[in-house]
Amino acid sequence: MKKFIIDPMDLSVEEIDDLIALANDIIKDRTRYQDVCAHKILATLFFEPSTRTRLSFESAMLSLGGKVLGFPTANVSSASKGETVSDTIHVVSGYCDIIAMRHPKEGAPVVASSTCTVPLINAGDGGHNHPTQTLTDLLTIQREKGTLKNLTVGFCGDLKFGRTVHSLLKAMSRYEGTKFVFISPDELKLPEYLKEDILDPMGIEYKEVRSMEEVMPELDILYMTRVQQERFFNEQDYIRLRDTYILDEEKLQAAKKDMIIMHPLPRVNEIKTEVDADPRAAYFRQAHNGRFIRMALILSLLGLQNEVERL
């Protein structure tokens, strides 16, 4: 496994499957892993606000018996004084054993990796990549559907700026029989480069529609996303598009009984709270899975995935 996980494509399908297997083993018996990272330190460097990702990384390391240091936003770091990302990483590398970093600018983790001397995990860079969310999503799909093959995945909402969509699309494209349905307004359509670089060369079947209702019956997975205000330069555009798609129980009547609903969270109003009680609503289970896949990734990057056998 590579030392730096910047993009989900940095991991082979075999490595992803191994991580999922390890995460499932952790879920089965957490106590076996509770001291594996004793005396190890994770640094969480979040130049952009986060709740689930940062806390799940911290929970993951603490659950492994390790320790955590870091900062939750750029304004409480030396970045507010003008320090570069590469200098920050160079310094912090000497304080920890592994780093999880989030940054609002695409490509920042690549810059960070040039001076990083410990394993580095991209915890999200702008609208580009979010590999650990992708791993969380893959673990969730495997646990909910029992497979990662021959599934029709519908992505709905902000497909232009949604890094979770971009990352999961790349990863799922490598599994046999995957089909995609992209549901969005024209202004938030999937970027052309993903079609040209991933979907078209691999001959993957996909279609683009504006209506959720017309494709609901064919989906195995409905992946909802919020329209992200922080990615817009024009507030009027955000206000106009934010309520384009709202999932409720009425729309779900046409869905398969075993379809699952996913969402990287936070949601605003794109999924009505009435949907939470539906057994197909997997988004809170999905969020909880993030802790376990990040435990598996930390163990693997530190080379400790087999240490539990010797404890």
C-alpha cells in the first residue's frame, strides 16, 4: 500500500477489499483492536471545517489505543499567519506517526506529500477527492447489499462540486457490472473530465437525467448529496438550486424494496426526516461505518494490521 492516500485510485481493488475485510473484522470484535496503536499519534490537520470526518478519524485512533493532536480550522493554525501547507506538514510530521488532512484547495494534499515524512491521508481537498469517504461508502454498500458488483448507482444533486460523488464513481467503476444514473440540473451536472477519463474509456453504462422519479425503479443505490453553498461564488445561484431535489416517502414508493439510500452528510433538506425511519435509509449507518474503515486504513498505513494476532 502507498504511503500517501490522496485519491481513491491510489488503492487497488484488492487493497480496498482487504480494508473492507479488516473493517468488518473490527466491527465483529472491537476489543481485539483496542490497544494496537498504543503510543502512536494521529495528527488531524483540518484547514476546512468538518464534523463527521474529523471526529471519526479521532474516534478511530482513540479506539485503537492511540492519541490525537491537531486543529479543526485554518484560523487556529499558523496558516492564518501565512505559513504554507508544505511547511506546516514538514513540521507536524515530526510530532506524529500519521496525518489526516483536509484542505479547501484541490491538490493541496499532493503539495503536502512533498514534505511529509509519515503516512498522509487526504480527508478531502476542495471539490476533488475524498478517499476515506469513498472507503466508508464502499464498506456500507458491501454490508448493505452483500456485494460491490452488478449494481446500478444513482447519484442525485450536486454532481459538479461533490467530491464524494467523484471519488465513489472512480472506485465503483472498477467493479464488474456497475451502472450509473446521474440526476442533476444542468448547472450541477457531472464534470466532463470524469466521463472522458473514466466512464467512456472503460465502456461503463451511464445516463444523465433531470428527474429523480423517472429512474427510481431501476436503482439499487440512491446516493443523495446536498447543494454545497461553500462551493458557489454566486449566492443567488445557490438559493435557486438548493431545493432542486428533495427525497420523501412518496418518491420512495416507486423504489425497489431493497434499494439503499446513502448520503455523505450533512444534509440540509434534501432528505425529509420522515425517510429516516425507512429501513432503506442507510446514511446514519454509513456515517458510523466511517469510524471502522478509518481504523482499518490507519492500521494498514502504519503496518499494524497483523499486530492484533500477536497481542
